[in-house]
Amino acid sequence: MAAGHLRDDEAEALRAEIRNALPYGSDWLVTPHQLLGGDTPQDRILAGDLESVRNLFHSILYIGAV
């Protein structure tokens, strides 16, 4: 499998995890967030910056930081 496909799979897995874990996950993905420089999580995912989205998402899940 090509590296691009692996990254696409990883991005979709992150989106699915967010949608499943947060009751408002679909909305959260398309809402600008100040901790992402005003970008939406979806924008960052599409840009390949999965790590910042994952870190923010896990902060929300595990320590309640928004």
C-alpha cells in the first residue's frame, strides 16, 4: 500500500474516532478552533497535520481541555 493511502486511512480513522467519541464530533470537525490557529480540525487533517488534531482531541477526551 502506498504511503498516501496509509495517511488517508489514518486520517479517516481519526475522523471516525472523533465522531464516535464526541457526541458533537461531526460538528467539532468543521468548527474553527483557536488552539488550531483558527483552522477547523478537518482543515488540519486535510493538510496532513493529524498530530495537532489528535493531541487536541485527546486533551478534550482525557483532561477536558477545550
